[in-house]
Amino acid sequence: MTGSASPAGKWAQVDEILRPVDAELEANYPGERAQPQPVHTAYVSAAEVAVDTPASWGGQAAELADDTTDLLVELTGGDEVVVDLARRRLRHNPIEDLRIDLEDGYGWRPDDVEDRHARRAGEILAAWTDMRPHAPRSAGVRAKGLGAAERARGLRTLELVLDGAGGVPDGFVFTVPKLRDVRQVDAINVVCAEFERAHGLPDHAVRYELQVEIPQAVMSADGRATVAEAIHRGRPRLSGLHYGTYDYSAACGIVSAHQSLAHPVADHAKAVMQSAAAQTGVWISDGSTQVVPVGGPDKVEAAIRRHHALVLRSLERGFYQGWDMHPGHLVTRWVAVIGFFRSAMPTAAQRLQAYFDRTSGDVVDEPATAMSLAAVLHRGLAAGAFTADEIVRIAPLCSPERLDALRAGGGGLPA
């Protein structure tokens, strides 16, 4: 006999098997975070940082942009609007995210000197919270890591930073360098819990990032992806994974002349990071380049071209954040980011217009693709590449409310 209806409760066993799977997947892969991801993280040594560092870097970057306008316009394909928008950003809000460095970019100094710099770093972080939006909207420190030789110094530094800040500043995040074993994540969680207890904060209020700069962070001795397990042990305190260009390349045996965030060993490590972090809400960040735009005109031009190309390369590969190590990097960071999203906006908006209008044109987009297109517009808006009014002029149905609903998984379609 065919075509008969299934008896009531026939699939109850299927539901029983899959119910815990559903719950586990929902817990482990909650989706992207609602707040905008910073386009970069600037690194400044604790020996050099000051309250006016963001404004100082922005001013130096704006001067470089003025001196190299023709080159920047060329890099954008002749789009002067992109360069003007980048200039505006450099003058008003040049740094979105910043780490005061007390690790490799700071070195080893007498304890009393590092103690003093750590307290001062905390005071600066606290001062920035009152200066926003003209100061980084998130900021913190990179202290020394959890290896046996540096662990005590790193933990003392973190305590002194928070003492100097008078607590945990709004937007605070600290970077943990040289991850090698997932049990180090368990230790970091203990540290965070103690900071939360000491400062009267709720559970999971203190955030940290892991720096992937040792091959063991990508593959453990038993062949597992260390970074994937680390994400799920660290969430929700763990907020990001940052690639460390030079330590990782050196540990893989790459000679210094070929160490780059564009090297194949870097691409492999970052592909593992990207896959592990997908849909977890943990942000990923590309690394840095040590080539800075200083010296004669030829050297400055070469450095600008190099950094602009590297930032575009990262964006094309889905890495929307990277490290900036010099004021000059801010110029090419913002020109590349604004140009990338501004050029992507018309097509993304038109395809979403067709999706909202339930028409297909020459491309049939699925809901997942529509959510990705909405993410392009959200990232571009956050970067200042265009305005909501510019989107709506191209695609009237792409209102901010619909884009928000689509990003939240509501489909964004009218009933």
C-alpha cells in the first residue's frame, strides 16, 4: 500500500536524536555579531603611546595623504571621492581599534619601568573612553604571553593596566600572544574571571583575543586544529583571532626576505582561522607589514602601493580587519577599505533590490547570499564608504530597517 499517511509520532525518534544536535549547533554557531567589526587594529609601544596618539597619528596620516594625493587617486582608479572620504576619516576618527603593546613591540625592560608603563597605559585607556568618537571605540593592551618564562610578568602587567585605568574601561580588550595549546585558553578564562570578580563585573564581561603566530595554534600534536577548539573553549569572552605575520612565518622556516601576510604559509594558517571562526561571532584579523612609507619619494610610493595592495588582498579574501603599525598605514588602510566597499555597493544594493522585490534579473540569489550582500552594505556604512541615502537612491527597497532585519535572519521581505 502506497501513499498512506505516517502514523502520529513516527518521527519522534528522529527528533529525539537531533534535538541535542540542534541545541549544540545553535550554541556553538550563533552567527555574526551585531556590532561593526573594526577595519584595523593599530599597535603602539607602551613606551611611546600618549593620550593624543590617535590624533597625532591621524594628523601625520592626513599630511601624507595630502602629499601623495595623485598616487592615491590613481590607486582608486581615479575616484577622488574615495580619497576625500579617507581624508575626512583621518582628520576626525583615524583609529577604530588600538592595542598598547607591552610584548614584542615593547621588549623586555626593568620591572619598575614596565610597571610604570603599564599603569600609564591604563590611565590612557580610561582617558580615551571620554574622548570618543575622536578616540578608538575599542582599545586595550597586548601583554606578554603565557609561556613559563614570561607568564608572571604578563599577568602582573595586566593587573597594573586595570589598576591604572581604575577598573575595566568600556571597550577594553587584551591580546594574548603566542597561543600554543588549548589549555592556555582555560587559563585565560580563569584570569578573566578573576578580573571580573575583582572589579565587580558580570561573568564574561572581560574580552580577549588570541594571536595565531605559532604553528601549534593551527595544528596540535594530535593533528587537530588547535584554534578551532580554542574558539569554543574561549567563547563568549574570546572576541577575535589575530594572525601574527612574522613570528608564524619564521617558525615555519620562511626566510626573512619572503615573510609576508601574502605568503602561502600565511594563507594556510588564515584559511584554518577563517573556517574555525565562521558563524561563531569571533572576528578574524589579518596581520601586518613592516614596510612603512618613510624615506625618499620612491620608497614612500613603493610602501604605499604595497600596503594598499595587501589591504585589498585581505578584503577580497574576507579578512576585513588588519594590523597597522605606522601612521602612514592609516592612509592606505582607509583608502583601500572605503574604495573596496564603495565600489561593491551599487551591485550589492541592486541585487538586494531584486531580492526584496522577488525578482531575479540575471542572478538568482538565495537567502544566504542576500544576507552576505547586506553584510557588504553594513560594513561599508560602518566604514563611512557611503551613506544610507546613497543606497536608497540606487535601491529604494534597501532601507536600513530591511537591511537590519535581513542581517538578523528575518529575511527582510514584506509579508
